[in-house]
Amino acid sequence: MKRFTLTATLVIVYSFVVLAQNAPIAKVQSVISAEENFNKLVARKGIKEGFLAVADPAGIVFKPDAKLITDFYGSIDKQPGTLTWKPKFARISANGDLAFTAGPYVYQNGKTEDDKVYGDYVSIWHNDGESGLKLLIDLGIQHPEPESEVLTDFKEPDTAKHKAPSKDPFNGKKVILDNDKMFNYALSKSTLGTYKEFLSPEGRYYFPGFDPIIGVDKTLKFLDNEAITISAETVNAGRATSNDLAYSYGTARIKKGNIVSAYNYVRIWEVDKSYKWNVLLEIFSAVEK
């Protein structure tokens, strides 16, 4: 009986591994297409119905604090105006269960050019294996009309990271929570030193009122020029089952010169070849009073 049970267990484990290895590798185009279809849906049905149609059950927006997408958009009659956007920066995990896009948006609630509001958005998408990619987190920043095109950066996941889902997803989340808390602790010691240590070489930094900043050197120069210091507190996090992409979010108080303001932040993390987690993208959304 023991031999039969052991044999059956081995067959099940082997089959699970084979299925995971034979499953198709996720393609970044799938999240780009999801974002583009979302944009078309908003154009047809309006902002409220568009968001409700693509929302993950746990999906959140910051209005100004974190609220479920279904709760926020389900509680309003209609959001006026038109909203268009275009993904220019995108990644997807090797297992395809976590992805993001970011890029410029234009919101218009009127008929003239003066009625247009420009900015950049960040969307994080989740696939539970049943419903396809659903919107997990959405937020954005506002800034003046950009003078040049945003650099396009779409990259396929590392096929070597495609593997069976972790049997301990809670531990995977804890790793990202710990990294995010470490980042926030480091900020209390040195803003510039923290970004120099944690930001990916191709990382992007999104701050209200400014175009996206790309790369470590430009981010450090921006932080120094604007005299920015940050204190932040982690709220939640999540990680792809392939352990190559993750996100975290929380609250922050940012001192810019002599002015202190409240913000929400979202960070997107990726693991490098040495298994160190780096911040690929960070965005701060102002909490308006």
C-alpha cells in the first residue's frame, strides 16, 4: 500500500512538472494587447464601464486612498470625459500570471485643446489562470504635455524562469514585503544611497508634475536637484509564481524643499541574475486634500 501511494505521488508530481515545462511561455504582447483592448473598451463604453469590465476581484485604484476598483466605479453614476492611453513600457512574468504596462495618457473633459490633461499611467495585471489578465492596480501622474516621444521598452520574460508555481505563495509575498520594508528603512538613512542601491539600471521613476525619468543617474540627479527626501510605509505586495516579477505599494510623506506632502506609491520589482530584487519602476501618486 505504501509503495502504491508513493508511486502515485511520484506520477502526480512528475505530471505537474511536465505540464509546467510544456506550458507555453508568456509573451509580453499579451499584456500589451490587454491594455489596448481596455483602451478600446473605455472608448466604446466610457471610463466607468471600461474599468468595471476588466477589474480583478482584488483590483485597486487610488482615489485618493486604495479602494477596490469595483467599489469605487460601482458607486459613481458616470465619470465624464474621454481617456486615451498608450503602453510604452511593459513586462510579463515567465508564467504569465503577473504583468504591467506604463505609458502616456490624455484625459479630456471638454472640446478644446486647453481641456486636455496629460500624464502617465501604470497598470498592473493579474492572471488567475481562469479569467485571463485582469486589472490589479491602476494609478497615474499628471504633468505638462510632453515635448518628445516616450522611449518604448517591451521585453520578453526569461524562459529559464518558466517553472511550476511555488508551493508556498505566502513565503513569496513575504520576500517582497521584506524587500519593500528594507527599501523604506534605507530611505530614512539616505534617499540617494537607497536609489543607487535598489533601482534597476533601466528603472523608471514617475513623480507628479514631471515626465518619467529613466535610469539610475538621471533619477539621482532629479532627486538631488529637487531636494527630495522620503519616508514611506509598506502596505501590501505580491509576486509572480515564476518568482521573476513582483509589486508592492504603500504610503509616503515626501519633503520637496520645504514642502511636505502625502503620497501613495507603487513599486514594480524584478529579480536579476544574482537573485537580487531591484526596483524596475516606482510611481508616486499625490493624495489631494
